[in-house]
Amino acid sequence: MSNTGKGTLYTYPGNIHAYKAQIAARYSGAKLTVASDDKFQMNETNKSEQYLKKFPTGKVPAYENDVGVYLFESNAIAHYLSNEQLRGNTLEDQASIIQWMEYAERDIIPASSTLVYPCMGILQFNKLNNERAKDELKSILHLLNEHLRTRTYLVSERITLADIVVACDLLLLFQWILEPVQRELYPNTTRWFTTLIHQDEFQTVIGDYKLCEKMAHFDSKKYAEVCSNQQQQHAEHHESTKKDKKGASEKKNEPKQAKQPQVEKQPKKEAKPKKDDQAHESEGDEMEDVLAQEPKQKDPFAEMPKGTFNMDEFKRVYSNEDTKTKALPHFWEHYDKENYSLWQCEYKYPEDLGQIFMTCNLVAGMFQRLEKLRKNAFASMCVWGKDKDNTIAGIWVWKGPGLAFELSPDWQTDYESYTWSKLNPDDEKTKQLVEQFFAWEGEHNGKSFNQGKIFK
């Protein structure tokens, strides 16, 4: 039982940062009450003189108790409300717990905010930041997956504050971004996360929490609406402040105030979400000029020499004729090594792969996201091995000398999960490798061919 006295937590509904303190209190037995609506209103109470005397940052969540303790910052409050088990029984455990809490603060929260907030309509979409955050998220999930490979929890054999904090900071990602196919790539992370959120102490706080079924995307209309509402609330707050200062004399200004909401709604028209949505699903802030040019870049290969290799003709031969006796001879006879290039790819994280069907789903998802590349590329992606011991490797051919994925930001979601090696078409080993992958046979790195998928 925690000896923190009776405390009050000031926050707004659904604040995942406040969940940390509430869950910690559930485990420790600390007496904690969340301030009711009549005692706390976001953007009003926390801006009052009385609140700022206790919590000078004006932030939420904030905590006070009946023995005169005043705290802001979610991790500090959660630590205060924890017991010895949650804080760590040894100095080593305590340091490890702090390590994970700081990692979540510096790595997980920024990535989560960048990816989720635009979907919620509370942050403008920025394509460069979004792509960078996707890469960061992959690293985060991979790191956790490796750490949890032989562990039930992050530190020691029991739930600690590290688990509570990191899980809470991942809540929005698992709710908005990490759809089933992605979760399957990180089975240890997913197992750990779902174990936690089904604990009674979590359930009581987070309520009816549902994992993401389909990844959310930026909604420009929602963003314009949220901006308009925020501006209107700001105007109303501003007018309310003026009214408090002027008292009865405020009545003289009422006709002017009545028009104010109409003025504040003008930015919604300027956002022009409908026009932008027809061009592409998301719009940027400082990236808006770049995104506006995307329709002109539908075919990044347009400026390249046409070459002599007829990709469509080869695809027809491969689909309708015998691979070894017809398709492969046709390929080598017509392949244009001056204007096309051959590449081999290897999946970087085979240790994360589980069931074969999950691995195949991963490849299928990659193909779906590369739809606009089909005209100028062909690939045979193969799954090698068996359940819980498999990998992905493939052979790709496309127009141009470099990595095709770098020609368009839309094609960069998956390619960094693979290592890429450019092949020499004049080398006999390359021809043997291409034949093996195109014919779906043999072994690769000690693993037998299992299943294949063709990108055409």
C-alpha cells in the first residue's frame, strides 16, 4: 500500500499520459481521484491563477494531495504513486526502469505524435516527417521485440513502471496505426502489449480499448474542422475574458461579438480540403508545394530512355509459358542491361517472422503499396523455410540504374526493411540466381523454397 495520502489528478478524458498515474495507483493501492468536470475544465482551469500557483507550467496531468504535494509531468506523478515493486527492488532495476521511461519519452512519443495526431485531425500532415516517423516506429518495435524475445516484461519478472509507461505511450499507435499485418511482424511486442492491456488494473483505466483493424490516414476535412473549432473556442475564451474585465459594459459590444464566430470560420474555406483530396489523400504544411506536384510525377521513369526491353511482353511470356524453357530464355535474350537493372533483396529481420502465412501477408502488403511501380518493374519474391524459421528474399528488375524506391516517397514504406544488392547480368552466378528465383526452386541460405509471389 502506498503512503501518498489522498490525491487528486487533474486531466481531461482519454489522456493517455494521465493513464500512467491511474494505472500505477491501481497496482500500488494509492488513493487517487480524478477531478470531476465541475472542478476541472481543460484550457480554463489550468490557465487560472489558482492552478498556476500550484502548477506553474499549466500542464496536465497534474497532481496534488492532502499533505501538500504538487506535481506535474506524467512520469513523475506515476513514480510518486507507485510502490516498491513498480519502482524496482534493486538499484539495477530502478535504473533500467528509468531507462525505458526516458526511451519512451524521447523516441516513442515523438513518433506516435507524428503518425497519429494527423489522423486525429489535431496536427497538420507533413510527408517527410511521416516517412521518418514510420522508420523510427519500425526501429522501436524491432528493439522491443528483440528485448522481449526471452522476457515477459521489460524489467524483472513482474510488471513495473517501465511496462506501464511504455505501454501507455504505445496506446495510440496500437489503436490507430498498427494494423494486424504489422502486429504480426513483432509477435513478442504484441504479446507483451496485449498481456498488459488485459490486466484488470489497465482495463479499469483504459476501458473498452480496441486494437487497430485498418491503418488510419490523414483527413484534411477533419483537420480543417478541428482548426475551425479551436479558433472558435479561442475567440469565445477571448471574449469571455473581455467580458469578465468589462463587466456590465460588455453588453454594448454584443452585436460585434455575435459576428465573431463567422469571422473565425473563414480559415476553413481557405483550407480547400475537397480539391486536395481529389489529388491525393493527404496534404502538407510546408510540404504542400511538393505534394501539389505529385500528379506530374505519376511515372518517375518518364524521363528515362525507353530502352529495348519490353516489360509487358516478358510478363505475358512468364505468365503463359513454361518458366525454364520459355520465360527465362526470353528474358536473357531481350534484357536491356544499359537501361534496366537487376537487384536481389534480403529481409533484414527474419527472426521476427513466424507463421508462413504471416510472412506471405507481409510480402502481399508490400506489393499493394507499390501498385504504381508495376508498369516498370517485375519481381519474384520467395519465402524460404518453414513456420517459425523462414525468411524472405527476391529478385527484382526495373528500369533505370538505381534503386527504384528512391524515385518516389510513396514507394519507401517497405524497402528499408530489406538489404539490396545490385546484380551483374553478365555474371554466370547471377543467371543461376535469377533462374532459381524465377522458377521457384532450390534452397536459399540453407532454407528450402516454400512459397512465392510475383510482382507484375
